Amino acid sequence: NKLKWAILDSGASSHFLLVQAPTQNQRTATNPLNIKLPNGSAVQSSHTCDLDLPLLPRQARFGHIVLGLSGHSLISVVKLCNAGCKVDITDIK
């Protein structure tokens, strides 16, 4: 179920979420972000929100809902690390 899963993205500047992703405190974006997708097209965020992951530090939960995402939500490694989280990536076979 793509709504329950997200891709951990080391290149994402923030968390970018599907419209149907589990979130809290959705707010209309007052300064929408322009986001360039891997295929070269651009989309815009519509709302800000908090990830529904209460065990993460508060500053690590803020994200953007993006109407143009169709595959999976993207979770930013940078945002997690800047909030004090430790991200351990290992080789999986």
C-alpha cells in the first residue's frame, strides 16, 4: 500500500507527501514550493502538514503535500538529520 510506505530520499530538501498520506494539521500552503520531478516536470505543493509519526522530533515531522506525486511519499534524510535523528543506511541484498 503506497499510502503506508515512503521512500527515504537523501536528495530531497524536505518531506514531500502524497495527498492521501497519513498526516496531521494540514494547512493550505501560504508559500507553495515549486518542486522539480526526476522526469523534468515541475509541480507545486498545496498544503503543509505534520507527518503522522509522533515518535519523531517535532521539527522532523513538518512536510509538504504535493498534488503531482503519484508513486510514493518522499522522506528527507537531510530534514531528519537536521532535526537530530540518526539515519543508518546499510547494504541490503
